[in-house]
Amino acid sequence: MVSITRLKPVNRHLLIIPHIKKNETQSGVVLPEDYQPERDEFVEATVIDVADDCGKQFSPLRYGTIDSEKKVIVQRSMILEVKTSDRSHHLILENYV
């Protein structure tokens, strides 16, 4: 069995780590399982890798050395989660950055 340590993005996608805040309540109120709290439309993310066919404006994200240089704002609803046997990877199309 092959283990994927890091997914390689293709087709104008970026591999990211989204910075999603957990909505936890301290009040102890029980909510229905299907309850979805209001979420921000955009979230900050750190870029891990960039597909080779992404626009030239994304080149600095591929080669940046400082984490603050690799931060982007993405549309939360367009983040794709790819689950493998041992990990979850998050991808976003360059149009949604």
C-alpha cells in the first residue's frame, strides 16, 4: 500500500492549509446535530504548493520562504477536501484566491 505524504496539485489548484476557527460554546447548550452556525465567507490559508500551470502571480507563493509570504484569503465554500487513508488535504482553484 502506498502512503501519500503530500498531494501534488495540478489543473490550476493550490494545496493549502485553511485557518478555520472552531466554533465551540462554553455554555453547555445542546444544539441539533444539523445546526450550522453562521460562517465567514472567506478564510485565511497558508499555501503549501502551487500547480505548475497556475498564473505567474502565484509564483511567489511557490517559492516564498517566510510563512507570512505564503498567506492568502480564499472563498471558504470552494475549498476541496481530499481524504486519503491517513490524511486530509485541502485544495483551492486559483480563481477563488
